Amino acid sequence: MSKPIVIIVIAVVALVAGGGAYHFMSQEPAGTSTGPATAERIEAPVAPTPSPPKPDHGNFQKRFQPSMPPAK
């Protein structure tokens, strides 16, 4: 086979494999259907956890200004 045909075949195989993987990963897990036979569970709302404080990185403009090297 010529080189362009091999490249096209590899590209088509990669696209089909990617599409199959996407289809497989996007399906719902077994047993979680939303049909009428399933009983609904109502969960209590969970209080949001406070986010950790953000670190102080100092003055961004000052950090990248050139400075004199230390004297020896």
C-alpha cells in the first residue's frame, strides 16, 4: 500500500476507536436506570465545606522586576 493510504487507514481506525471509547465511557453504569420501577432516594442536603484560604504570593508586579545582585 502507498504511504497516504496507510495514514488514512490509521486515522480512520483511531477515530473509530476514540468514538467507541467515548460511547463506552458515556453510558450509565448498570443498575442506575431512571425507569418507573426504581425507588427514588431523597438525600438530605449536605452543608458545603469551607474552602481553604488562598496562599498569599506577594506582589506579582514586584516579583518579576530585575534587581541588583547581592554584593560579595
